[in-house]
Amino acid sequence: CATIGHLDGQEINIRTLIIIGIGFLVWAAILGLAKIIQPGNVLALRGATYSFIGAWFVAAAVNMWVGVTRAGCSVQDELPIFLLIFLLPALTALFVKWKWY
């Protein structure tokens, strides 16, 4: 669990920041596909957002599992990182869906 800094006492890993960035890119790709497949369809954007959240939860959980089983971190150490990785893109996606479509 190599770190580059602290956030409210929690250590932050550069890998964590990269994974969060990937989450935003995946969300953008899913929304882009929804717009290409169903242009102008708000329900497609909503469905894409919910699909992203479900898929991102699985991806964040797999990342946590890798951290516990391969990196040797405890579940207690990995849980805040899981929450950050999952919730930052997921809550942003929900906010954008709520605000604009």
C-alpha cells in the first residue's frame, strides 16, 4: 500500500487516483454510447447512468478484493479506499442525472 499523501488521515495511493479517473472515463464512454445508440432519448441516458453505477460497484469491489488478497492490505484499510473509488464517480453520475436529465 504505497502512498503519495494523506486525505483526512487516510493515505492516498496514486493507483487510487488513476482508478477514479478511469471511472469517470468509463461513465463518459457509457453515456456516449447511449447518445449514439438512442439520440435524444433521456431514458437511455438514465439507464446508462444506472448501468454504470452497477458496473462500477463491481469494478470497485474487485479492486478492493485485489488489495486485500494480493497487496496484503486489510479489509479495514481497503474499505475507505473502496468507498472513495466507488462513490466519487457514482455520486457524480447521480448528481448529473438528477440535475440535467
